[in-house]
Amino acid sequence: MEERVYKIMSGAGAMNIAVGVVTLVTGIVCGILLLIGGAKLLAGKSKILF
């Protein structure tokens, strides 16, 4: 019985680590894309006419 619980807990831990890594990578990629978009907007602000 204890062995089954241990396997379930180790699987849950591995899943949590995997989800954490995916979340971290997604956050970094989104941040980079936002920085690139903001830089393009700042670079082209002199071309905007109102």
C-alpha cells in the first residue's frame, strides 16, 4: 500500500515540475515578445501622424 502511494506522489511531483518549467518558459517568451513589440512602437512613434 505504501509503495502505491509513493508512486502516486512521485508522479504528482514530476508533473508539478514539468508544469512549472512550461509556465516559466511561456512567461519568458511572452516577456520577450512584449519587449520587442514595445521597442518597435517606440522606434516608429515619430512616423505617427494625428
